[in-house]
Amino acid sequence: MKITNKYLMFVGVTLLLASCELDKEMEGQYIGGEQNENIIAQRPNMTVAAVNGMSAKLNAFATVSTAEEPDHNDYGVAAVYQALEQGGQDMPCTTSGYNWFNNSQTYADRIYTSSLDELIWKTFYNHLDAANKVLVLTEGTEDPEMLIYRGQAFAARAYDFLNLAQAYQFTYAGHENELCVPIVTENMTLEEKQNNPRATVEKVYEQIIKDLNQAIDLLEGYDNGTNKDKIDEAVAYGLRARANLLMHNWAEAAKDAEKAIAGGTPQSLADVSKPTFNSATADSWLWGVLITPDNDVVQTGIINWPSHLCSLTGNGYTTLTGSFRYVSSALYDLIPDSDIRKQWFISPEGTSKLVDNTTVDGIPVIDYFGLTPYANVKFGAYQDIMGNTTNSQDWPLMRVEEMYLIKAEGEAMSNNPNAKQTLENFVKTYRNPDYTCTASSAQEMQDEIWLQRRMELWGEGFALFDILRLKKPIIRKDTNYEAKVQFNLEPESQIMIYRIPQCEMETNNGIKESDNNPAAPQPSI
């Protein structure tokens, strides 16, 4: 790679901006005395600030560490999804050196003192807390704009519970009565929060569906336009489609996904024939984290998602230390040669149509960055400038492509004869013109759609949750995973899910040690 002293680039981490004070624990209500005329007058501005605060929580820097001595995997929801990806079977990475998510790859983060465990917990509960603040501020309102904010808050809270439920307990179907996570709503007192037991999976999903039903009613007709960091009607339907899929409400999942599809258009075959998935301006993005160059995570230089995932940045752990994120050889071999998604990864022969004819400073991209077989080139550099040292790419939270796959799965599992056509139309039009679906049963259709999800959504945070939802094993043996993590796990192995973190156990008297998920040994080969 043509960087004379690549480690000099890391000095950027010392140039951190002073970050705002982040929530370290779930907070109580902060509005009191609604008769106070000043507070009533300020409420609209306070609500706008609170809504913007919800978006900011998903791009938070130093949630569980400090700005002075930050953990380099502490950069918000994109870091959470990177940890979850590394706990699956489709993203090998180095087990030494500069893989800040290696504990997730080895499952060493499943102990309740793990900082990654704490990051997952606090990322979603801090975001949930911000949503609850908006609900407090908008309670009783009849103002149309405030009602939209209220709808966004309900949907945001449902999103958080949906993620928490999947991280801290096995999937809904068959585990309805198992302990899940505490339910925190807007009118709870601090005392109630500090004595808040784990609700059952069923109760948590009841809250999710209740919140999403209200969100959909309040957001009817609302389109976020270019404000992709804000939840609109399509996103709310998309979230309910995810929930219904998990609950095996197959027909409802398909209908909700179809509603969400109206909010966007998949990226075309030409669009994804180059590194992309880096900007919320894409029509396919329904919702995302908007990241600007002045954000703290960007100003750090390397404590951000492109540093750990993008193979084409000029300033990251990937290109500066060779800590690339690879696709598993097993998944790569399952991708048809005619499918553009095979080109999202460097072939065993060291080629990819996405970058083969591209150079940086006159040097072929693969040589310039030192890309090796199976390294991903799915995610583009900032402003599509390969070698750009600014890591200000947006992060996708929901793409319309996912909704097509949910629609197809919902139809297949509810015996809707349109399922195969839904899947074929999507894949043939946008990813593989030669595609034909050969599945002949609902189960075969579900497995085929899971393969499509693994291909389409690789790296975006869905891998482990899909394994848990479908009760699949994790298979790493005989792949390009390093030998020490080349193990297999049976479906629903206890180590797959996280334990309630120590920070919550110490502040919430409602959860006893015996209420936590059982400890499980790290897997071994």
C-alpha cells in the first residue's frame, strides 16, 4: 500500500472533539410541573431537541468508555452491529492485532462484565430513554407536527426493544415465557426503574407491537424525504414487518413489508456494481444514521464504522493494519457467479469487478490497499473517493431490499403462491438476471431467502439475529476462519446470546443474579 508511514495516520485519534455528556444509565423523567408556563412555552423547541437527540444517540461516541481514553469499538449502533456480525458465521477477521471486535468473534464478550455487552445494552436503552423523553413532552398534544414526533418516538422505542429482545434472549417462537429485558416506559419513576424485573419475551413483544401500532397511526402519510435519520411511515411498517416475522405472523409480516416497500426503490444492478452502501441519499435507504465530518466519531479518525469495515478508506484499521472484514469462504461459494454480490468480495484469485479497473495514485486498487482473497469491497469510501481519509459515511438501519425479502418469506410461510415470484422478481431485476428459484416447499423457500439475506445484508448487523430467529447452527469449520475460532455451535447454544450486563445488575434491584441468563463456556475447536 502506498502510504509511507501508515501509523502516522493514527495520530488523528488524539485530536478528539469534546463530546457531549452521554447517558451512562437509564434516566428518569426530566419534566415536572407542567403548569409551569415557561416549560409549556418551551415545549416545542425542547421536543425538536429531544427528537434530534434520538438520532444522535445512535451515533454516540464513548458510551461506555471516556473521550480521553476511548475504546476504539465505542462508536454507537454501527459498532453494536459489527459486534453482532462477528458473532455469526459469515465474517471472519484476524484473531490478533487490531480486530477490536475479536471478543465477539470468540464469544469472550458473553460475560456480564464485558464492555461490548455494556455497549449493546446502553446503546439501545439510551436511545429508548431519548424516545421516552419525546413521549413525555408530546403527551396530550393535538399539534400535527408534535404528533409526528410522538409517532417517531413510539417507533424508536419499539426498535430498541426489538434489538434488546434478540440480543438477550432466544427468539420469540418457543421462548415466549422466558425472561427477556426490563420494559421502561415514559411515565415510570426512577424508583420503578431501579426495581424493574426482566419481562417475559411475550410481554416485550406486546409492548413492541403496541408501540408500532401507535406509531403507524400517528405517522400516516408522513415521508421523511431527505431526513433519512428520522422515522417515517414506511420505516414504522418496516419495523412491524420485522417484529411480525419474528413472531411468525407471516401474512402480517408480508403485508407490512409491502407497505414499507412503497417508501423506496432498490439500488439497481449498476448501482451495486461499484462499492456503495455509504450514503443515505440512495433511494433504497428507508432509515439510516447520518454521519457528518464534524461528528465526534469522524473527528477521531479511526473510531468509526468505516475504519473497521470499509476496505477502501485511507484511514482505518482495515487498510492501515490489514484488519479486513472477510466473507466466509462457505458463503462465498454459495453465491452464483452470475450474481453481482459475489463481486462484493475479492475472489480467491484476487479479483473483483467492482475494483479491477480502478486505481489510486495510478496503482491498482487491490495492490494499493493490499486486498486479499475474500476481503469485502461492498462498502464505499466517503464521497466514493477511494483512499479518502475522512470516514464520514452514513450507516444503513433499514433498506428497502430487506423488505422485499421479508415480503417473500412472509408469503412463503403463509402459503401465498406469490412468494416465488416476489423473490425472483427482486433478485432477477436488481442482483442476478440469471436467477431462478428452485425451492419447492415453504421450508426450502425460507432457507433460500435466508441465503439471499446473508448475501444482501452482509455486514449490516443481521447475521446473528437471523441465525437465532431461524434456530440455525453456526458453522465455521472448513472455512477461512482462523483455526482458533473454527468451531461449530448447535442451534440455540447458550453462548449465542448475551447476559444482562453488570452495569444493570448493579443499578436495578429488580434483577437478581439468579434471573440472569446462564453463563456458558467459550466454544473451542
